[in-house]
Amino acid sequence: MPKVKTNSGSKKRFTLTGTGKIKRKHAYHSHILTKKTKKQKRNLCYATLVDRTNLKQVRSLLAMR
């Protein structure tokens, strides 16, 4: 059986934590920042975990069972 390839875009966007969870960055922090509040921009800069509803989909993109 052939090896499963990892999706190139997703390996740049997601990182694995030590406990096996998947970290992601927030969207909407790259441009059109003038109309966003300081609080909104500050909260968008932090990384967060992938929600469990999307976990199966992201794991398949990263070629993890």
C-alpha cells in the first residue's frame, strides 16, 4: 500500500503540541487592520487549538490516522 502524502498547505499552517493536540493561528490578522480595534488585533495574534469538530479533517490533511 502506498504512503499517504501530507497536504503541503496544512503542514505550514498547523503545528503539533507535545500532548498530541493541533495548534492553529487565527485568521483576519494580515491586512485591513485599521478598522479593527486594538483588542481585536491583540486577540487575533495568539495561537489556539483546533476545535474537535474540525480535528478529523485536519488530521487527515496532516496524514495522521
